[in-house]
Amino acid sequence: MKRHFLVVLFVLAALALTGCGTAYRTSMDQRSFGQQKDDALIEATVKKELVADDTVKALDIAVFSFLGKVYLVGEYESVAQVDKATALAKATEGVRTVIASLLPKKDDPECGWTDNVALEAKVKTSLVGDESISATNIEVESVQCNVVLLGLVAYKEIIPKAVRHAKGVESVRSVRSYLQVYNQ
């Protein structure tokens, strides 16, 4: 019983730390609470494994999980880092598949950390402004001013709309969509 309580506590903490902790966001998610809990546990476990590994630069890689499909988004310094991060994610219990959307790390005076954060905010603001899109279900990451959209949406028509919104934001170099329709 104590172990079960600790697991639930850990998952709830992971949900809160990943921005999924609000009741609104949880209720708007296409996944059941159990699926959200499982994905949050997968994300937390993969992040923990990346941090513990000396090869991987964990701060350069964001981890997302949707129904056991894990996405690694960020930058790498060597192919060994990509291979190790992918292997660690694949070895995590509950992971069905791993998709690495990683770019070689480079110094870019035209697109630094603050530029990426600003782009993420601008894209999210654009998505929120469209009432036909449930923006709480869409994660936005920017790497070298290239935007990655991730998440589960209710209808296939939402995906091209979300991509158009992201492409319409000034300074966005490219948009990669990993949005998928959730079929219950």
C-alpha cells in the first residue's frame, strides 16, 4: 500500500512539474486520467534516466509521452548522445516507440535560448487565439527557431490549422508536427 501511495504521489508531482497538474488541463486532455498518469510516469522516468547518464546532456533534450509513444526533442553534440538517449527511452517500462526530433547543437547568434522561448510563447498565443483549437492539448517546443508541435487532438482538421498558426509566427524557420488524432 505504501509503495502504491508513493507511486501515485510521484506521478502527481510529475504532472504538476510538467505543467499538466491543473484540473482544467487534465480535464481537457483526450486521454483518460490513467493514460495521463502512465505518460507522466514515462516522461519522468525517461528524464531521470537522461539526467543520470554521463553521455546525454539532459538539459538539451525535452521528453514527451503520449500513449506510450515517447518524443525526444532538442539538440545533441554527438551521435552517441542520440543513440544513448533513444536507448534509455526505449528501455523504459511502458514505452511503445521512441521518436527523436533532435538537431545538431550549434551556436546561432540569430536564434538563442530567449528567441526559442519567445517563439514558443508566440505560437502558443496564436493557438489559444483560435477557438476551434484546444491549445491545452498541444505542446510547443522550439529548437534553433524550428517549432515542434506535439500532442493528441480530437479531430484531424485541427492538425493543419495548428501548423498554419505556427508557420504564421514571425521568425519560425520550420514547423514539424507530431500531432495525432486521439481515437478512443
